[in-house]
Amino acid sequence: MTTDVRTDGGSAGTTATDNGDLVLDAAGVTLRFGGVTSLNNVELRMHRGEVLAVIGPNGAGKTSLFNSLTGAYTPQEGRITYRPSQGGEHELLGRKPHLVSRLGVSRTFQNIRLFGALTALENVKIAAETRLKAGPVSIMLGLPNARKAERDSDRKAHEVLSFVGLVDKLNELAGSLSYGDQRRLEIARALATDPQVLLLDEPAAGTNPTEKLELEQLIRRINRDLGVSVLLIEHDMRLVMSVADRVMVLNFGKKIAEGTPSEVQQNPAVIEAYLGAVAEEDTAAVAETIAAHEAAETDADTDDTDDTDDSAGGSDGPGKERE
Amino acid sequence: MSDATKTTNLTVAQQLREVRWYQQPRWRRLGALLSLGLLMSMVTGVQGTHNDIFYAVRENFSDGSVAVWLGLALLVWAVREFASAPFTSSARKVKGTLVTPLGAVGRLWSTERWVRWGVIAAFAAILVWGPMGLSRFWQTVLVDQIAIYLLVAVGLNVVIGWAGMLDLGFIAFFAIGAYSAAFWTGALPVQPPVVLNNFLVIPLAVITCLIAGVLLGAPTLRLRGDYLAIVTLGFHEIVYLAAKNLGDVTGGTSGVKVDRWHIDLGFWTYEWNVIDQMPFYWLLLAFIAIVVFLFIRLEHSKVGRAWTAIREDEVAAASTGVDTVRYKLMAFAIGASTSGIAGVAYASKVGYINSENFVILLSILVLSYVIFGGMGSIPGVLFGAAFLVWLPEFLRDFVDPKDRHMYLGALLVVMMIYRPQGVIPSRRRQRELEMAEAGTGGADATGPASGRQS
Ligand SMILES: Nc1ncnc2c1ncn2[C@@H]1O[C@H](COP(=O)(O)OP(=O)(O)O)[C@@H](O)[C@H]1O
Ligand SMILES: [Mg+2]
């Protein structure tokens, strides 16, 4: 392992794709639930500043991987190393979720989990102020440092909300926003913690085509303008192909392929995972079928009732039924 | 099944017409009013006896008063259902004449500074000097009970209303505060290293309760909702039984005499005495005002937001960087220390405590004050505690004193059916309830939203 920790002190690298600069480096991650192995010896190497997409059929273990990276689940085996741009190495496996977030790895949820009874601004402020030092006593006494913390979190929240384009909805309740706005608010909340790695779990699920385009722009801006590395779970192949630098494919908890979007699309193992048959045909046609299948799956995914894997795709996906 | 398809195809209007006659709301209202009539005839009539449990029922339902009450109920119902037009129009007129000036004041309130301060000053003046006009009995109730339980309820509100943890043993901290006061003022059979003035005991009681709160909280905060409630219940029993059975230390059931509030500066001394209740009242009013002021700041700060986040979705809060364990402990400790201050205040006012001042019933009652007034809302909790402490004392003149809590219970049942969010609900809590009802949120009364992941 190259230990060039202080490669580009301070600024998050923009196009650093040399093999040494890994912001997330996981190996041998294995997560079991009783008899179910949702992650089987998974390896993840994420370069600083890249957009890495994770794709795979439903139940492949994508969300489990996110949960393991952010401390929500503790895998039985493996290690997950995080290297922030300011140097140092941190083991994320088994770390408490709020500590992972403070280190600079932030996430959104597949099924939106906003604080519905709070306003958009309050949702973001909660994230913005977790690192600010102001205890309950200084707040109750109205000491200057508490006031400053309040002002700082307010400013930060306004900044982030205008970045994602929600400034005009500051005071609306999170629970009453439109679906697309809720997705953006979740991203804003995640960004307010000043992450270096942002994990987006199906951010386009349930959004309309316009919102999808906006989301695509937003992910690009987060990556380029803020220099945040993005790990993206997404079923919409068009979106994945357009924003991702690299793609990794999971199936039955195993990584079956990794590479550039076009490489992955032509990979026989991937095609098999998606179609359940060995198809060595015209790759364009296959890619199209994948897109159609995924679109259908995404639609089925939008409602929270779990009877997904319907026959809308025409092909019988080999992916296990979700729970 | 043709029947099923028929009902599903009906429009709302059709459904209303198809509803059976007895399912119509007006008959339900009649039923409710008649029950109220029966209840009123019981409340106002002769009270029960041990020897014959049906005595009161027989007596009250056989004399004419029950007929009067039922007739009254019927009349109210008939007027409301069939002849309400003249009443509503005149009510609207009355409302109009009232609302216009009130609305004007309301507008001025938000624009003019002096109106705001004027109203606040008038309200404060009533709070400060108003009770001078009360009878001695009501002054005592106000100080010994209402003011003390206001403090306790405001503390419990932090734990249950803001952080969403169900605490059924909150009076345990009240007891710890009271016994701290007794110990440090030298009232207990065991003597303290130095005997302190009651006022100096307050910080010590706060620290003791903080420690007790953290000791109870640290191992149990991993537990959710119901389990935490059981643990707090157990904690209360431990504290109560220790107070009761460790007679050599605590004075047990026979109790100990505690010095009342006093200031002794050497050149100047002042003693609060039982001849006049008002100085006690002013002292407690100051405590309550300070605590409420500090807590309002807390509610609208980082801490209050973090508590709401934890209550709504603990998983999301944690991945947003909120240290959930720390904030829950903080809520526990802040609530406990408020209750501890109330305990000191109680011991130093009444001048005597024994273990029976801290029975489990009080924990449950304080919980009901918070829920009745509106969890999470400080005005609500203040109102709930004041009203529900006042009510049984008020009923004393009308019903058998032993039955007073029965009526309190009935009121709570009705309240929870028709207005579960409380009298003056907090905005955040109300929204959570609405969302839960609409099926868009996971909020229940106490616990955090159950985590779903897929
Ligand atoms: N908390 C859990 N308990 C039991 N099984 C789980 C849990 N979380 C995930 N799984 C299982 O792990 C597998 C992967 O699920 P998931 O990570 O949600 O897939 P994806 O996000 O790719 O659709 C599924 O078989 C699922 O049932
Ligand atoms: Mg998933």
C-alpha cells in the first residue's frame, strides 16, 4: 500500500485518479444476517474526487454496503479505511454513525428519512451544527459562543440550501415538500456536514424526468465545484452512464464487475446478472434492455410497499426479492 | 360479493345517506350528552359508601335530579341539532364584537413594541399580585402544589416532550432533590459535613440529580420506548422503597422536619414563614420564570432541534452527525435536575418530608399533566399542570374527596380520544401527529420512529 497520505494537503483533489489516492478503501467486507449473506467479501476502492456508481439488481446488497460504510451496520469481517484529504487514516468499520458523519462521510437514504415536522431550514441546520461547540449551559445563558454557533449554522444552512436550489422553500415543512424537493433536501442535509465523501442511495427514485436532469446537474456540481467524492447507487442507467466515472456491480452480495460505464455494460457477467441468461449479442440492444428493465424496477421501487420484482420488465430478474 | 362492490362504488354523499340511522353523528352526540347528564347527577348527588357499593347509584338515579340532568342534556341536544340557527347567528355576533378588538390587539402585538410589553407587563402583574386576593386555602394550594408541580412538569417535558423518552418514575428525582435538601440542611438522622442554607443546597441537589439521571440513563438509553418506561418505573420504586425502609438514614415514613427557606447574611436575616404564603409564592414564581426562560432558549436552539431529530428518526439523526446518546443523556439530566430543584423547593416550603410524599401515583399524575397540556409545549405543560392540580382541589367541595382522581381519570380518557395532542399542543408535535395519522410519518406518542431500511 502506498502511504502518500499528504498528497494534496487541504484542497480535495479534483482529478486525482492515480491509484494511490484512495479516499475509501474497503476490503473483505462480509455482512451476514442469520443465514443471509448480504455482503460477501466485497472490495471497494474509491478514488478521491471521482463519481463511483454502485449498480446491481434489487437485494444485491447495495444499501447494505452503504449501511456498512456509514456505521449503521457492523460487518462481521473486513476493513474499511477512510483517508480524508487533510491526512490520516480512519477505520470506519464498527464506528458509530455520528462519528462517521463527523469524519466526513455523509449519506442519504433510499426511502427518504427527513425530519418531517421540522422546516427545510431546521433539517439542514441540524446537520450544519453537529460540529459546532456550544453546550446546553452556554445556550441557556445566551453566551456569545452559543449565539455565534447559531449564526454560523444559519449561514451554512442558507448556503447549502441555495446550492441545491431550495432557498425559496426554507420555511416549508420537510414533510410537505414535493418528492424531488425532499430528495434534494436530503442531499442538502448531507452536504451541510461538510463531507468529503457523499453516499447517495437511489437519489433519482420516484422523481420525474425534469427532476432527474436537475439531479444530474446537482451531482456534477457537488463533485466538481465542491470537490466531494460521490458514491452513487442508482437504477437509472442513463443517469449512471452520464455522471459516473466508474461503475461497480454487485450481485448476491458479491462484486461481479468494475470499470468504466461502457466496459461494465459489455461485461458478460453483468449482462447475465441483469438478464438471467448468457447473451453474447449486440451490446447496444443489451444495454437498451438493461435500461428498460431498470426503469421498470425503479418505478416499482417508488412506493414503499415491498412487492417489487414485478413482471413489468418482461425478463425475470435473478435478483432476490427484497425482504 | 355485490354488497362489497356497492359500498366501494358509493360517493361520499351516498355513503352518508347509506349510513344506518344510529350511526349518524347526531345520535352519537345525544349518547354523549346523556352520559354527561348521568355523570353530572352522580357528581352533584350523594356520594358513595363502603358498605353498599350501589348506594350512590340507587340514591341518585331514583330521585328527581337525574331526570333534571337528563332533561337538560336532551334540551341542549335538541337545540343544537334542530334549532341552532338563532344561537349560531347571535354567537357569531358576540364573537364578532369580541374578535375585532382582540384581532386589533393581535395586530398591534406584532407591530407595536409597547403593546407587546404592555400586555406582558399586565400579565406579569396579575401573576405576581393576583394571588394576594385568594383565600388562604387557595394560596396554599397554589404554592404547595401548583407551583411545585409546574416545575416538575416542565422538567418532565424535556424528557418526554422534547427528547421523546417515556419516563414513568420522574418523581424519583423530586425525592432525591427533597432528601438532598433535608440532608444538607442537617435534617436527616445522618449529618452532612457542613450544614448549608437551603439556597446553597440547590446546586448540590442539581448535581446529585444530574448524576442520578446519568447513572440511570447511561445503561438504559439503548432501550426503546416501553422498556425504558419499565426501567424508570423500577428506578422510582427503588428510590421510594429506599426512602421508606432506610429509616435510620431518611427518616422513613415518620419523616423529618426540614428548615424552611431563610437567608442569613449575618447583618441581615430573612425567614419565609407559614403565616404568609405570598413570599413563598414569589420565590417559586421566580424559580419557574427562570427555568421557563432558560428552557425556551433551549427549545429553539441546536439542542432542541437535535432532540426533535432524535424523536422523529433516530437513525437519520445519527447519520446526520447527532450524537444521540449524548443528547438523550442531556435531556435526562436536565429534566432530572429541574425535578430536583422542585424537590428542594418542596422540602423547604412544607418544612417536613416523609417517604409517602413520593409515591408512584405522583409520577403518573405528573406524566398526565404533561400529556394533557400538550407534550413538548411549555405553555401547554404549564396550563396542564396548573389545571389538573387545581381540578381535584376544586372538586373537593362537590364530590367525595376520595373519588376526585376518578374524575381526573375520566377527563384524561375523554381528552385522549378527542384531543390527543393536548390542550395547547406544540407545533412540532402536532405536525408529527398529523403526519402519523396521514400515514406519512413514523411518529408515535413517545418512541422514535421505528427504523426501516431497505
Ligand atoms: N437489517 C437486515 N436484516 C436482515 N436482512 C437484511 C437487512 N438489511 C438487508 N438485508 C438483506 O440483505 C440483502 C441485501 O439488501 P439491500 O442491501 O437492501 O439490497 P439493495 O439495496 O441492493 O436492493 C437482502 O437480501 C436483504 O434482505
Ligand atoms: Mg437498496
